[in-house]
Amino acid sequence: MCGIVGYVGSRDSIEVLLEGLARLEYRGYDSAGVAVVADGSIDMRKRGGKLSVLRESLDADVLPESGTGVGHTRWATHGGPTDENAHPHLGDDGKLALIHNGIIENFGELRAELESAGEAFESETDTEAAALMLGRIYRETGDLTLAMRRLVARLEGQFTLLATHADHPQLVVGADHNSPLLIGFGEGENFLGSDVNAFVKYTKKAEALGNNQIVTITPDSVNVTDFDGNVVTDNKTFEISWDAAASEKGGWSSFMAKEISEGPEAVENTVRSRIKDGLVRLDESEMFSADVLSQIDRIVIVACGTASYSAMVGKYAIETWTKLPVEVELAHEFRYREPAVTQNTLVISISQSGETMDTKMAVQYAKQLGARTLAICNTQGSTIPRESDAVLYLHAGPEVAVASTKAYLAQVVGQFLFGLHLAEVLGTMSDGDIREITDALLALPEQLRQTLETGKEVRELAHWMSDTRSVLFLGRHVGYPVALEGALKLKEISYIHAEGFAGGELKHGPIALIEPGQVVFVVVPSSRTQPTMHSKIVSNIQEIKARGARIIAVAEEGDAAVMPYADVVLRYGTTNPMLAGVLAVVPLHLFALELATAKGLDVDQPRNLAKSVTVE
Ligand code: M6R
């Protein structure tokens, strides 16, 4: 959950590190620090608080110029977000600096061993045990790469580590175990980072380290070995497909606002190149063959948070189109039970970051159980696609705000593409039926643009509601996961109580929550294509209205039946019923953004959260 960056080259490393940290801050923003090697010593600065606090300190009191350094932005696990607990941590009497992402599970044992050997700790972190241990091993070997290899043999848990030493003015060593680390290749300079954001401003050529590997970078060389010291040459280098500007805020007030506005493009870029002559054509080199697909008899989709709600929307479509049973399971629940999975089960993982630990573990578990695995993922070079048998990349572009918005849209349409492809292979849909859906898919970007125009109305609503303490969301069919997503977004960035329910569940309990003035968002299915469900939800609306609720209906254009009961109606465009979950979510994303803004909160960096949850 932390962001890590390392640099060797001829630029001023502080500038490179701060630039990288600014782009990685979404991974953790409790505290930040940098260390550089200059004039035979390590110079370090670290501060609790956001990166801006560190910046101010560095502006007030500059560190010496240096071409070698490491930087860290933290999401606290062991020890609160204080100056002392911020990374880097020092070893070898201050001559070595180490930064860490992950958790060292045996740190208590290591700490006791180090303390009894006379080492003094300055922080409460697990990382400092690794730094002090690395320092001791280094003293025996004088070789930082070898010392790192010996250190990782002593560590339990999951980690990415980067270290630099005063004896080696142009060298950074990294190691990864169940935690991401990427190399950025430059001319006369090289970079390391938790993801490509760390160095995309300087180079587009990247490579992800495989699990249990060690990398040593100098300005002119990059050497990778496994934990036993065997040279690794088969990691795949790739070209970063987006520009540094894509992960900048531009003129927007927040990344979230920018990313909501990029929803139409995210859908367009994910869908357009995959539809040929009205049928779905996926990249053969990354997808299963038709033979393999024909053997699938069941699908399980694993994901967390917003990605899991996108999976619930996907389930309705894939099951309808392919006639295969589809289940959605939270990755962390799937991982710790004994699911009935066979080699004919396809386990699809959905992840924006491709690094969510719970989802990654679920994929590994599915493979162990013999299932086939497909990753639907937005981040190139990330771990989950690398560990899966097949991949469908989304093209939403980088998502920086902690609250996922455009990636949700891309995740849903990514599943539609796969569902239609599978339906064609299995022969469960005619070409004509598929073309009807692909036409609707291609129309989505423009419809999304129109839905975004509800922005002004939603802003007024949010201002009117800025003191609201609880909001409920109700939906049926694909509107149900949309309701869950609306509630999650609100909790995440507005810190108010919000719950999503299936409309049919109302009378089984949640209706007891309704009291005069309670605001309820109701996601209304289409009266044209889902008349039965539509009339059921109109009954739900009447029931809660009768008990004094204030109704905000999210309804299809032209739906007049909700008008007499709703206090406000927000509209989405007419589409196929399976696709409505793409359009109907937009007013809810906008509402969460506007409410948090009206409350004066930091929408991009909500408290206690980080963008990629890389620990269990
Ligand atoms: O990177 P992933 O898609 O795997 O992340 C999964 C969840 O952690 C993520 O969707 C989270 O729920 C978002 N912050 C919600 O806005």
C-alpha cells in the first residue's frame, strides 16, 4: 500500500524522487521520506503527514545534490504515521537506507534478535528490523546485492525492499516477494518503482520483476536474479501505453472529478478496437482458445470493493448470454474456504490495479485448485495478469483517485466483451443478437457524456444535503450492485453512513430504517425493457415515500411513472437492460464527489484508505 521509488543517474535524485512520490501518493499518504547518497554518506529526510510536509521541509533545508536515492510514501501498518516511523530506515550505523512496502511478519523475532545483539531501534516499524539486519549482513559481505539476498532469506511475510548504501554512490538494490516492483529503463539512468507512475515522466520502457527476484541498478546496468542468485533474463519488457500527463490533474479540482469525466473515453477505448463487424474480437495471444473456452462449465468472478460490484453487474449479462452459471465472490472469502472448483471452472479476477493482495491470493488459490484463470485488469505489467492464464486489459488509463470511478465502467464493459465472445464460441447467441448488444455498447460513450450533464443538478442536490448523516440506496437487477456502489462511494469519501439494498429485500428488514426525511436513492429499472421489475420498484418507492422518505430516483429517460413520488429525478439514457448498470452509476459517482466537496473533504485522499490494497 506504500509507494516506492529508486533512482540512479545524472539528474538530481531529489527531484526525480519527489516527482515519483507525487505520482505514487495515492498508494499511501500517511508520511513520506527520501534518502540520497552524497559525499560518502546517506542524507535522509522523512516526515509524518502528506508529501507536501516533506516538500516544505526539503525546500526549507535542502539535501545535497546526488544522482542516487530512494523515496517512500507510506500507508501505516506497524507504528503510527510519525516522523520516526516514516521510511527510509537506517542500518549499518546510518550508512545504509532502506524503504519497504508490505509486512514483515516475523519482525518481532528479528527485533528481539537485533536488540540482544546491541542494535537500538528508533521506530515501531517492522521495516527498521529489516534495515538493521541488512546493515549487519552487509558489514560481513561488503556486497549490497548479496546482503539483500541473505536478508530476504530471513524474512517472512510480503515485501518490496529498496536499499542504498553510502559505500556505493551509484547503486540501488531492490527485492520483491509477493509485492510489486517495476524497473524503468533510461539512457544512462535507471529507475525502480511500485508501479510505472514512479518513472513514467522519464521513460516509457518498463519491466515488472517476477516474484522472489532481486534487482541491482546502476546508471548503465540492470541485473536481475532470483533469490538464489540465478540470473533472470525472461522478464518481459513493455512500453507504457499512456503519457505522464494522463496521471496529472490538469485543470481539474480533483483526480476524482477528472476521472469521472474520463468515463466515456475509458469505455470507448476498452470497447472500440475489440468490436469488428459487430462481433467481439479479443487478442488471441492473450485469450484462451475456442477449444479451452468450450470446456468451461462454470464461472466464478473474484474481486474486492468496487471491482466486486462491477462483477455483480457482469454476472447478470454473462449468465444470460452464455447460459453458464456465474457466481461472484469477494476474493478474500473465496480464498479461505473450500470452493467447488474444477479444471472446467473459469475463475475471472477483476482488478483496476492488478495488485490487490486479496484478489491475487484468490487467483493463486484458484490455480492451485486446478481452475483456469482470466484477469480483467486496467494496469499493464501488474501482478494479477502476469499470474493468470489469460488477460483482458481494460483501457481506462491511469486511475489515481482512491475512489474508483472510470475503472468501474471499464470493468463492466470488459466483462461484457468477454461474455459476448464466450457466447459466440458456445453458440448461445446468434450473431444478430450479439450485434444488437455491440451496437448498444458502442453507443455507451455518447450516452455517458449526456449522463455527465446531470452534474449541475447533482451539485445542487449535494449542497442541499451536505449535513445529511445517512443515505440509503435501493436497486433491482443490475441496479442492485449499482446501489451498493453508490453507497460505497459515499462512505469512502464523505464519511457518512450509507447502505445499499436490493429492492426486494426492503420489507425483510431495511424498511425499519425509514423515518421522515431519510434520503433514499432508488435506481429504477427500465419500464420499457423490464416492466415487471419497474412496477415492483415503483411499489417500493411508494412504500418508503408513505413513511416520509425523500426519494431521489435514478431513472431512464422518458420514465414518467416515478415522477409523482420522487423528490428529484436524475436521468440515464435508454439502453439494453444489461448495460444500464454502466449509465445509472454515473449520477451516484457524481453525487459522492459533490457531497464530499460540499463537506470540504479531500476527495482524492480519503482518510485511512489507499488506492492499492497490497496487504491482506
Ligand atoms: O485495484 P482493485 O480494483 O483490485 O481494487 C479493489 C478495491 O480495493 C477498490 O475497488 C476499492 O473498493 C475502491 N477504493 C472503491 O472506490
